[in-house]
Amino acid sequence: MNQENLTCKTCGSTTFAKGEVNAVDARVMPIGKTFSFGSPVIYTFCKKCGEVASIKIKNPEKF
């Protein structure tokens, strides 16, 4: 997702940031794989109102 072309659906702002949820309990885990570490999740969100524009799995190859 190209951050330069984003416009917030909620407030119209064009200023976005990215953040990563990386705690062990917050990772996305593959279904049926007991011994996988999963992957952190990256959020792209509006810096003005917090509306989330994108949710992305950081390491999709883990699945």
C-alpha cells in the first residue's frame, strides 16, 4: 500500500503512520501448526483520527 496516495475515509487527512503489533500473544498464528512463532501484524493508520487504512502480515512466508 502506497502511503503517499492515502486519504483517510473518516477525516480526509493524508498523514499516515505505521505501527507493529509484536507481542507474543498478538501475533497471527497459522491454524494447525502448534510449533510456529507466527508473524507480527503491521497497521497503517491515520495520524489525525486513528482510522486503520491497512492491516498487513509482516512475514506471510511463515504460513
